[in-house]
Amino acid sequence: MLIEYLLLISTNIIFQTSRTYNARAIAKEDTMKVVWTSIIVKVSWIISTSIGIKSVFDGDIWLAITYVVTGTLGDYLGMIITYKNNA
């Protein structure tokens, strides 16, 4: 159970952060960054989303809440990191 939480937290934060970074790479038309960040986005998405969906079907409310909270945290970190890199 602890491994499931740790895996969800890490992959969801990676997903949200890399998705934001990927969107910025697309806007800058940086093909190599788009390709590499897309791979990271897809792999982390499939892992975190499957754990999140499983938690809903299993009725594990705390794991589902963790999914939502870490997704929001990942969005925030993605914005902070990409704005800091552009400054």
C-alpha cells in the first residue's frame, strides 16, 4: 500500500510538471524537447492515472484524494519551474 502511494505521488507530480514543460516546448517549437517530454508525459500519465482510477473503483478515498492533490501540486511546480527557466 505504501508503495502504491509513493508511486502515485511521484508519477503524478512528474506527469503534471512535464506536461506543463511540454506545452512550453511546443510553444517554442523545440522539437527535441517536445519529443522527450512527450515520452515522459505518456509514461507517467499511464501509471498515475491507472492507480488513480483503481483507487476510485476500490473505494480508497485517501488514494483518490492523493491523486487530486499531487496533480494540483504538479501543475503548480510545473508553472514555477518553467517560469523560472524563462526568466
